[in-house]
Amino acid sequence: MKTSRKSKVIIYILLTVVAVYFLAPFVYMFFTAFKKEAEAIAYPPSLLPENWSWQNFADAWNAQPFAVYFKNSVLVTVGTTLGQVLSCSLVAYGFARFQFRGKNILFMILLATMMIPWDVTMIPQYMVFKSFNWINTLKPLIIPAWFGSAYYIFLMRQFLMGIPKDYEEAARIDGANAFQIYWKIFMPIMRPQLILIAVLNVITVWNDYLGPLIFLQDRSKYTLALGLASFKGVHSTQIIPLLCITVIMIIPPVIIFIVAQKYIVEGTSGSIK
Amino acid sequence: MKRRKELKKASPYIFISPWIIGFIVFTAGPLILSLIMSFYDWPVTSEATFTGLGNYVKMFTEDAQFWKSLKLTLKYAAIFVPLNLGIALFLAMLITQPVRGVKIYRTIFYIPAVISSVATAIIWGWILNGDYGVLNYLLSLIGIEGPNWLVDPAWALMAIVLTSAFGVGTMMLIFYTDIKNIPIDLYEAASLDGANSVKQFFSITLPIITPTILFNVITSIINAFQQLTLVMLLTGGGPLKSTYFYGMYTYDNAFKHHKLGYASANAWVMFVIILILTAFIFRSSSAWVFYEAEVKGQKTGKRRKNK
């Protein structure tokens, strides 16, 4: 397709206007995080800080046990990601590479679970976890991930469906059993999909607010998202510390996305077909 | 040998067993428990008592807040879903244009979708602030006196819509990958026939992506109904409960007022409404969704199979 010079200019103008809309809040927040409180609420507002006060970040970080929240977030994120990658690849492999009784019905059920609003399961889940004595621990946030997630299983199954049958047949002749085939042959093939699931999960779990809100009570158990939200509750009059922590909180998912966006873009194209 | 054969037969079930266990413990069990609870008066501290349809009767006949929150959520969905869909499609069209550097824009457009709603709520709460918020300052530069977004009941809903539209990237990306997969020769043939780009959009792009539109409509309705984090952190349901969405109403009934049975009934009503809306959209879809297999007869079923 040829694009004329005039329409190219229009496209660039539109792209830039939208980009400014999406980026401006972050840029402005980043600069403001270095300002003095009075400067931040001055009228008319300025873009750049008068003095770059790095101390703002240290003050905000020490205002609450953010190091503990950060550690908890890392624990939950790593713990769930390992669980999801392992369990979803297993389950997807089962659905994609075998014929067995009840397969279609079970797969339909799996798809249907994606329709269930979280509001319906949150109350009984709370009670189930309470009966396990898991409330106010990180367990309800980590352990369910070891049993797979419908959407990730679906994504991975779609990918596995497209791989020719010969792959396991050759291995089977060599005497390998199903688990060896899964682990030695398919895990390497699934690598891009495993990375996709890991990245999606890291972003989702790192950002999750409602799970920690319901299942955690003590500050020593808070994750960063929950800590930041509660910080907002007590610090509603001071904007600078809040923006400092927000900047820290959004850096990991943004970096991970930028590094791994290739997998997300490619993974999305297979997902809804 | 026999044992080996049995193992072979059992192995698919062993592979899917994590999901089956998880499904029973974390989904099916809670789902049934929730339905049972909805027929009980179930306070956190004292004994639960069976009330039959009591919770549902109360909700429909006595609880004015139920109707208010439901109407509010429907209103929000009615604004949010088409707006979000339109913006997502527009942006997807923009980033599929064959110009240099377009991938950088794709990255930028998606970034707001990877940050936490907690962060989004803080950033927008600050931008929309009526006293020192930068949005009203920018509006004042062009002579508009901005409303007090989060404090004025007439504007708070719009503030939520504005903020949630910030995360349009996910949907944009789904449209984007679908548009990218449209064979280029379709456009070439059309432009030989003299169709301009507007006509190409309506006669080629739009019909081909209707299954994706269907998918996005349904997921965004579900998301709109479940909207909770943003309202909690941006407006707290206020001012004057003007953004007290259904999700927040249910959450408060459960975890603030400790009426677990009643909140379960609230949640089930939401579930049924979502199911009805989805079924309705699916039924209507035969009139406006075109599957490739029907149109071209080639690539049969590839798109259809998993729908």
C-alpha cells in the first residue's frame, strides 16, 4: 500500500497527539515527584522542579515499611509465576496432546470459568481460605496459582494445538513416556508461550489490589499495591510522597513490558482465534 | 506391562489434574457455596439462618441502593463500553499504518495498561484534583473553567470513565493483531477497484474484525460490571454515592457490613445479568458478526472453531 505524503503527516500528528495524552501524566508525575510540596500545588503549575530533591524518594520510602511491602510483592509475584508456568503448561499439554473421555466437556467448563465474575467467588473463597487458616498470610495469593489459570491454559493450549503430531511420535518410538516427552521435548518448544504467561502473570500479580485487600490484614503482610493504597488513605493531603511511591511501583511492570513486548504482541494474536 | 498401559490411560488426567483440583477447590466449590449462602442470613460473627429467597426479595423490593447501584453501573457500561471500543479500534488503526517508527507508538499506547489500577487512581486523582489539578489548569488556558471532577456528583462518573479509558491498550492490542492478520492483497485488490481508505475500512477491515469486536464487547461488559478498584480509590463511591457502582455495593455489603449472605445474593444477581447480556449479544451476533469461513470458504473453521 502506498501512503501519500499528506496522509503520512496526518498520521504522525494523530500518533503524536495520542502519545502525548498517554505519556504526559507519567512525565509530569516523574518531574513532580522531585518537587517541594509547595511547588507541587503552586498555581500556575511548573513542569520542571526548581531543585531535584532525591530525598523525596527516601522520605516516602521510609514513611511506611515499604521495603517489607516490596519484599512481599516480590515473593507473591515470583511464587505465582513459577506455579502458573508449571501448572498451566502441564494442563494445556494434557488438553492439547491427548484424546480422553470427557475432554471436550472439561475444556468447555474451563472456558466457562472465565465468565464467572470475581464478586461471586470472593466471599466463599474468603471463607475457604479462612477455614484453611490462610487469612493474613500470603498463601491465598500464591497457592491457587499452582493450580493453573483458565486464560493462561487456554493461551498455551492454542499454541500446542498447532504443533505437528510427529514430535511426540518420534520420541515415543525411542521409549520415552508422556512426562519425559512433555518435559524434554515440549518445554523447550513452549518457551515463547511460557515467557508470555510469566510476563502476563508478573504484571497482573504485581498490580493486584483486591486480592491483598481481602486476604491480608497486618501491615507486615501488605504487598506494594495494598501498601500504596493505604498510604493514599493516610497521606491524602501530601501528594509528593504518594507520587514517589507510585513511580517506584510502576517501574518494574513497565520495564518488563518494554523488554518482553514481542511475546505479548505475538501471544495476543493467537489468543482469541 | 499392564501397569504401564494403565498409566498411559491415566496420564492425560494426571496432566490436567492440577486444574481439576483447583477448579473444585477454588471455583466450583466457592460457586456452590456462594449460591447456598445467598439463601441465608449469614453474619460473620453469629450463626447463619436460612431465609429462603429472603435476600433476593429484600434486594428487589426494599433496598433502594440496589436499584441505584445497578442503574449507575448500567449507565457506566453504556458509556464506557462503546467509548472504549471506539478508542481502541481507532488506536489500533493508527498503529497499523505503514509509517516508520510506528512500533514505538504502539509501546507508548500500551504502557498505561500495564500499570496497577492503584497507580492509575493516584495519578488521575491528582490530575483531576479541583484545587491544584493540572487538567483544570490546562483547560483554563483555553478559557474553560473545569469542573471539580471528583467532588461534583455530576462529573464524578465522567472522571471514572476518563480514568478507565486510560487502560484501553489491552483492547487496542487485540484489535491490532487481528487487523495485522488481514491479508494485504485484499486491500490491494480494493484499491485497484478505486476504493479509498475510508471505504476500505468499512468494506474490508470492519467486517473481518467483527468476531474480535464481539469478543471485546463481551469482555468489556464483564469488566465494566466488575469495576471496583478505580471507584474505591478514586472517589470511594462518592460524592453522594454518585459513583457507588454495583461492584462496590457488593463489596461493602460483604466486607464492611458483614452481610455475607446478602452480598452473595448481590453477586449472583450480577452474574445472572452478565449472563443474560452475553447471551443477548451472542444471539444478536449472527446479524453482525461475519466469520471468514462463511465469507470466503477458505481457511475453514480456523477462526470459528474456538469461538
